[in-house]
Amino acid sequence: MSMSKLISVKNITKDYQLGDVVTHVLKGVSFDINDGEFVSIMGSSGSGKSTLMYILGFLDKYTNGKYFFEGHDTSKLDDDKLAEFRNEKVGFIFQSYNLLQRTTVLDNVLLPTTYLLGCDVKKAEAEAIKLLKRVGLGHRMKHRPNQLSGGEQQRVAIVRALINNPNLILADEPTGNLDSESGEEIMEILQDLNKEGKTIIMVTHEQYTAECARRILHIKDGLIIKDDVVGSQRLAMNGDFKK
């Protein structure tokens, strides 16, 4: 597995201003993440963990500091280039799934490909079908999200995150709306994707979930207070993500 540096964050701050009131959300955050790592960002509500994830995924901009992605100084990238990075290099998994409710499972998965210039539609559809079968949803492709369980919807969201073969997968509380069994299944999928070389950054407030990663960044009041390597990665379930 390649261990080249994928992300380098140097003294990142993030402020929000409403009228005369300034809220300091991130207060000088620094860390590196190598290609192929599985990292949890763990903290309580309001700690700044989701804000940090949105910055890493080019969904939000930082106030001060430096963020290098694949060696690129992101402060020097224009909005078009940031959008390209966001669509082609990052896959997002959200707690609330963020699926289009009136659209089929297959079309939900294919949505990110519609923003790719020169995308081969037939090839993309074949890849989507293969991935959906891989997560056990081959029989659900023509269903709509409201016909699926929470665990099934999150598996659709994972496949959508993978469809453009991104360098980085960002998961924001991916098990937060799921029962324990469905949550275990999602973590098993993420662990197996990491074994295959995908870089994964997961935001969570749960120690049990965080320990599925190989490294935990603890964030409190906008600061990284501890950077732990997980001595023995907790395995979500027995068995592998079926191919």
C-alpha cells in the first residue's frame, strides 16, 4: 500500500460571523493523512469535527492556515478546480444518506457521473450495477429510497460515493441513524474498502465506531487534543465484503 501524503493540514482555523458575533469553530488544527489510511475524527457535538470534514471535502473554506491535497495548495485553486476535486477525488457518505427520494437506487448512484465531462454512460451504469450487486442490492436497483431500510439506503450512499473511483472517502456519522446490526454491516464495508487501498476519513462521536479505524484524531473545542494509533483495529464483523 502506498504511503504517500494525501492530506496535510497546517494550523487551519475556521470562523463564522453573524453580525458582530464571531464564532471560532476551528482554532489551529494541524495533521497529515497518508494515502491508504483509515482515520476517525472523534469528538462531541459542537467540537468542530463536521466543519473540519467539510473543509477536507471542499464543501467549505477555511479562514486561515494551509490545506494541501495531493500536494496542491488548495488556497490557490479557483472554484471550478475545487468543484472538480470535490466531484472526482472525493466520495461523500452522510448520516442522513442524502438520497433523492423520487429517483431509483440506480439513478441515485449514477448522479455524480453526470458532472463528469465525457463520461461513458454505459460504462458508468455497468459499474454501478456491479457495485450494487457487491453490497447485496442487485435486486433493489429499480426501487426508490423510501422502499429501503436505513442500512440499505446507507449502502446505496456508499456505492454512490465509490462510483467515480475517488481518492478519498469522507463519512460523516455513517452509522448514526442505523441500528447496531446495520451499523456493523456498514463498518465492515468501510474496513474492507480500506483494505483494498481506499483512504477513509470518518467523523463520529462514538468510541466503538471510531475504533474500527486504524487511527483516531480526538477533537475538542476546535483543537486536536490527541492523535492515537489504534493498537488493534476492531473488526466490525466476521467475514469480508463480498465481491
